[in-house]
Amino acid sequence: MDESRRFKKRSLFLALYLVFALLPIYWMVNMSFKTNEEIVAHFSILPQHFTWANYRTIFTDESWYSGYINSLIYVAINMAISITVALPAAYAFSRWSFLGDKHVFFWLLTNRMTPPAVFLLPFFQLYSTVGLMDTHLGVALAHLVFNVPLAVWILEGFMSGVPREIDETAYIDGYSFPRFFLTIFLPLIKAGVGVAAFFCFMFSWVELLLARTLTSVNAKPIVATMTRTVSAAGMDWATLAAAGVLTIVPGAIVIWFVRHYIAKGFAMGRV
């Protein structure tokens, strides 16, 4: 009886949690199929006048769909650079001891703790000088400030879980370091690479301040484009809701592919 009661309590708690977590997403999807007039006029659980017009606007208006393309481009560049830079750095922290290693490791994490606004003025002045304003590469490089430290921290945890004897055995067998790292070591930490890539994607995808300030037209991200829904006539809630739903889709796809790796990251205490 006690076990049955505890099971019912856990089930009730889980159901309440799912409702609490999914209700905002459902409501945004619900609003995306309504007209703006219906949203403003009255409250309804389901759309009274179902319409695809909001999604049609986003897929046919270049100023809208180009925002998604720009965001995907600089996020992909940032992920590739972040992982490439973080892998050797994490290996060094995992395998070797050197003067000030713990202090340097902590300093890397403090960059992740620093608000993006602190770096805004230096990046703006530097990019204006070297011609990186309004470029995908410029935004990707700016996001390295907080994504590389995060990737190093995650990868170092996974690498520390790999026995050092594997490195020593590979060297005895005549493997060069690049060959050992790419063919033996990297497959062993592929879960960590997946987790690090996911978090780099997530933080770069949702970052607004740097992406909005360092771009204007050619590399303008979707998070900046969504501010266009504010006009003298008021807020275009319906189009904004549709844009929000489409913004969730890439993240959901990435989560689907790395879901098992994220679970392993939780088990190792690095996520």
C-alpha cells in the first residue's frame, strides 16, 4: 500500500512538472496558428480561426528566413572552431600538470561567468577597425569567449575518465600523437564531443546582445529579426509566436541526436 501511494505521488509530481514545462511551448504553438486579432481579442485554448499565414510570412519574406540562415551559419562556424580549439586544451589539462594549471582552468570558467555586455565595446571597436562587423565569422569569433571555456571544461571531464595507460600503450606501439588522438582517443570521448557541441550550439543560438550589436544586414540573426514585430500598430504576436516555434526546432533536432551523450555527461558530473 505504501509503495503504491509513493508511486502515485511520483506520477502526480511528474505529470505536474510536464504540464508546467510544456505549457509555455504549447501556448506559443497555439498562438502561432491564430490571427493577431484573435490573440488580442479573447482567450482561447485552441485557435478559433486556424491559419498558416504566420508561417507563410516567415518562409516567403527574405528578411525573416535569412535570419535563420545567418544564425545557423555562425553557430556552425562557432561549434567547429570551439571544439577544434577545446580538444587540445582539454587534453593538456587532463593529462599534464604545469605551473598555474588550476588557476588557468578557473580563469577559463570565469569568462563563461562574465556577462556578454562586458565584451561588447571591445568587440565593437575591434571589429570596426579590422572589418569584421556584420559578418558571420565575426559573430562566431565573439561567441568563442564563452563557448571555448565551456567546451574545455566538459571535455576535460570526459578525458580524465579515460585511463592514462591507453596513451602509454599507443606510444609503445609506435603511434604518433596525431594518429593516436584521432584514431584511438577521440572515439573514446565522442560522447563528450557531442555534449560539448550541443552546449556550444545552444549558447550561441540563443545569445542576443553580441549577435545583434555586431550585425546589421548581411549576418543579422533571427533573434534580432524578431524585434521587427514591434511597430506603431502594436506587437505582431502571431508572427512572433511562429518565429519562436521555428527557433525551437533546430535545438530540438540537436537534442535528439545527442540525447544519449547528454545522459552520460550527467552521469560523469560534467553536465
